Amino acid sequence: MASLSTALQSVKVVRTMEKISFFFGVMSLLLTALLFGMAPQWLHITYTVQAAILLPLRAYYYKKRAWHYFLFDLCYYATILNFIFIWFAPSSATLWIACYCMSHGSLASAVITWRNSLVFHDFDKVTSLFIHIYAPLVFTVIRHHYPGVESRFPAVAKAPRLEPLKAFGFSAVIYIIWQALYYKFVLIDRRKKIESGERTTSFSWMLNDRRGVIGRMLGRVPQRYREFSFMTGQLIYTMVVELPVLVLYQSSFWSATYLLFLFSMSVWNGGGFYIEVFGRKFERELEALRKELAQVSASRSGADTPAERLDGLHSRTASEDDASVVTESPVFVAQDISLVETPISTLDLSDSSEQALATPTEKKKDK
């Protein structure tokens, strides 16, 4: 009984957290839309406040599950640089260009690459989408829609146009600094924990993901060259996904189109999550019901033995009539219909929620 009580309490806690996440996600989306239309100069403040809530919670959650090496990934490094620019170095043209390029490059492209999903009830998915889509939104607003931007962010006035060599050069230097730190403090200093399986990183996860393109490609590379190949490939990827910034920096229309495309991809992925996961849950419920009804039918036919038939045709007929009355009674039919026609929204989704948070791969598909 104690274990049952604990399990029920755990389910209640999970559902409460899902409700909180759903509320937070919907209200954040509504607030962002209102601020974008009515007071865009407040959007970077909203970005900061939400990050101050979501990122510490993610750090606690990942540390508790030994996933915290994912927090050394490029997206968190770029997010920190964004806040340094916004609050401490708004006059630095170099940092402005680097942050703009990385926000619209590596961060934004992760929505597609890692299949970020707009799943309001899933706190981890909400956080991942926030990290990757809010940064390009904020920097688009600063570049194209911020009233009196020169006084709040003087760096924008210093860079009326993006020079390709400078833009890619600044972001490449920022990337190389991050990659060197990551290689030293994660891949070398903590190599034993990673190789033993105590800790997981983006590199180790993708290497072991044989179904993924990167995992299959790295699997063909000799082991001693895999880390170097991965880092080189990631640098090339970072530069390639930044190519659109040359157009986005000059055009508010294409910037809006790009953001709308990213958001539509997250909505599509979220819709797929709800349909696939909840649909499979519904199918399992129906299959369990079918098996249960088959067992009931088999037990009835097994109970009707030849000896019972010899005891009296009348009693057997009476029993069959009773069974017929039961199966055709409103209560039985109502229960049967309620099981078969249970709406998806009323199903027990606790196990699908656990599945969604079971591994950091959702965060990475999600990243």
C-alpha cells in the first residue's frame, strides 16, 4: 500500500508540473506576441527574466540526472554571450555581430536539426525551444524593430551592414574559443567518466546513435580521429548555417519569414509528438481492452463443460440468458463504450511524460 501511495503521489506531482509547464508556455507565447506588437523594447527584458527562471531549473534537473555535461554545449555558451552583450557590452560592435550571427545560425538552426517541439506540457521541451528560438527573435527585434536603438544598443549603429569576412571571422573566433575550452575541460579532463558511461555528452550520444547520420559517419572514422572529425564538422556546420544572416541583417521581411519558418517547424514537431505519443498510448489502451474481452470470452466458453450441459439444459439456458442480459445491460454497454471511445485527453499520460523526459535525446532532438 505504501508503494502504491508513493506511486500515486508521484503521478500527481508529475501532472501538476505538466500543468505548470503548460501554463507557463502558453502565457510566455502570449506575452511575447503582445510585447512584440506593443512594446518591442521590453522583449530583451522578458528574454532575461525567462532565462533566469528556466536555465537554473534546467541545470538542477540535468545535474540531478547526471546529464549536466550537456550544459557545456555551444547553445548555452552563445546564450551567455547574448546576455553579456545585452547588459554589459551594448556598445561592442564585435560582440554584437558575433551574437547576431550565432543566434541566427547555430541557435536558430537547432530548432530544425534537433527537432525542437512546441509541447507546452513538457517543461524540458519548452526550455529547449526557448533557448533556440528566443535569441534570434530578440536580436531581430534589436536590429529591425527596436525604437531608439542607437541609445540603448550603440553597437547596432556602428554596424549598418554585415561585412562577410568580419561577421564569419568574429563568430569563428568565438566558436574556436568555446571548442578549445570544451575539449580541455570536458573531453580530456573528464574522459574517464564519459568512457565509463557515468556521464553523457553531445559527442558521445551522437557517436552511439547508429540510426543518425552523424553516428553512422563517425562510426566509419578510425577511433583516434573521431573527436577531431566531429569538431571540424561542427565548425563547418556552424559557418554554413550562418550564411542566411547576410540577408536577414538587411531585411526585416526575410527576418520575419525566417522566424515564422522556425516557429512553424516547432509547431509541426509538437503536433507530431502529440499525435504519435498520445496515439500510441490510445492504441495500447484499446489493445489491452481487446485482450481483456478475449480472456473473458474464453473463460465463459471454458466454464460451459459437457458435465454442466448434462446437469440440465434449463439451468444452462438460464445462465446464458443471464449473461445475455448482463452483456446487453446499459451498465455493461456504457462501460464498454466508455473504454473504446475514451477521448485522448482523458487517458493516463504519465508514462508518456516519463518517456519524454527519460533521456536527454529528447532534449537533443529537442537539443
